[in-house]
Amino acid sequence: MTEQRRDPVVRATEALVSPLLGSLIGLAGIVVPVVAWISARAEVKNALLITETVIVIILMASHLWLRKAYITLRRVNNLKRMDDARYYDLIRSHLENELISDYSDIADGHMRVYASEVPQLSVLLVKTLTESGSAPRRILASDLTTNPSLLTQRHEYLSANRRFIESGGVIHRLFIAHRADLVDQRYATALLELIDRHRGLGVTCGIAVRERLRAEEAVDAIVFASAAVLVEEEQGDADYRHGRSSVYFKGVDRWTRRFESAWGQGSDAGSRRLEKYEAVVRPMLGAGEGGTGGANTGTGASSTGGANTGTGSTGGSTGSGSAGGTDRWVQDRVDAVLDSF
């Protein structure tokens, strides 16, 4: 019923651009001059030459119309130069169908996306890795975590992460934070909530102090197997009205080495650093929530935070009852852990 009601113009357009019609016109363009050359009668030759001229005009008009009506996409320069040719070709084919802006750059093995395109492409890269079977089946992600709460809102991306892990994949995520943020109670609370969310998906989490990393290590980047890397050059806001990222399908090993260097190994691995941080911070946060708020607000009421100082006083380690004394006590404890990284 829908086919019968389609606009006649649409049906005519589909007929004009159909491969069958193009093949018939091309075949006629070959047969007509051959027949004209064989024929001995002058009037037949003239008629066939006129027909051939009409065919050429139709082909030229069709070509010009198609160029105006459709976008011409560049072909890849050298598929073999991509680190994972199959994965790259799957992404390229999808983007060609979706016609994401600035698509043409992908022919050179990279592309740039903006604003709302960034989360869409992030999900696409994870889904394609899940379906493609590219090896190794792992994602290495480093996040410049300035606002932990913001990262918990990427629901579609987190769902894609979960499906990837359920399919047998592995994800290592390194949260890179400023030292001053790690000793801030509100930031620590949001960060640990974010980490709990990712662990619930099966992600292996770690942390790094941003001031301890080299400039090339302190980046927002996600490495997908050995196939592609997504580098966030400008962080997006909650609604992704802003933001800019680039995807590279060549030179992925360089980004893998950067992640591994920032993650560390042995007792200095990102996951071990996180364990040390949690061992100190989680009891403090639990103490602050369990009492009446004296240790966190400085009201002078007895709390479990005061008991943890070993003084039994209402004001933390200084015994003054001030919020500043409690903050100093917390910061000293966390600083000691960060110094051990």
C-alpha cells in the first residue's frame, strides 16, 4: 500500500538512477556505433549516429544531475596502511551511509567530529569492535576527570561498554585527576561513585595524579584494540553542545604505549594506586556520612570522623571544632597516600 502511494517523482527518480537503466544505456552506447559501422545504407548510419548522439547527451545529463543531487565521497588512499583494515572498512562504510560531517578526511585514515557527533562516534567505535572480532579484544581509556558526575551521564556509551565486556572484551580505564581534586571530599565522593559504576560493568579501573604524568600521557584518549584511537581534544559539556574529537586509524601503537606508561606496572599500576587511595578515602567518607556531620561541617557535634582521629574530640585532629581543622586532617592523610604513588 505504501509503494502505491509513493510520489511519482520519487519513483521516476529511482528509475533514472537504477543500475539496470544505466547498464542498458551503456550497452546501447556500444552496440549502436558498431551497427552503424557495419551498415552499408547511408540513411541507417545517419539514424544510428543521431541515436548515439542522444545517448551521449543522456549520459552527460545524468552524470551532471547525479553530481548535483548526491555527495561524492573520496575513496580510501591505501587500505593496507590502516592498522586494522577490516575494522577501518566497517567504520568507513557506516559513516559513508550516515554521512557524518567532515567525512572526507577518513580517506586519509583520520577524521574529526564535533559536538553531538562525538558520543555517537564513541558508541559506534565500541559496537564495531564488539562485532568485528578485531584483536586484541580490549579497550584502553584514559579520562581527564575534571567532573566525575558528567561521565556517569553517558548512558548509551556505558551500555556499549557493558555489551563489549559481556562478549568477552576487556576494558582498562584510567581516571586522571589533579592532586588538589583528589583531596577534596566532594570530588572524591563523585569519583568513587563513578568508579563503582564502571566496576559494576566489569571495567578495570585505575587512577593517576595528573601532575605526575608527562604532557603526552595526560590526555583524553580511548584505544580500540589495535585498530583506532579516539582523542578528545575539547571536552564536551553535559548535552554535548560543545566538544571536539579526532579518530585515527593509523599509528595506534603510539597511543597504546602512552596509556601503558601512564597506567604503570606492578605495585605502581593504576589499579594498585586506586586501591591505596580507596583504603584511606572510603573510611573517611563513610565516617562523615555515619555521624551527625561534626567532622565535615564543623558544628561541634560528636561524630565518627572525630573518633577516627583518636582524640575523641568534636573538631577533628585540631580539637577546635572547625571545618578547617577537619579538612587539614583529611588532606594530610590523603597527601600521604598520593606521595606513595
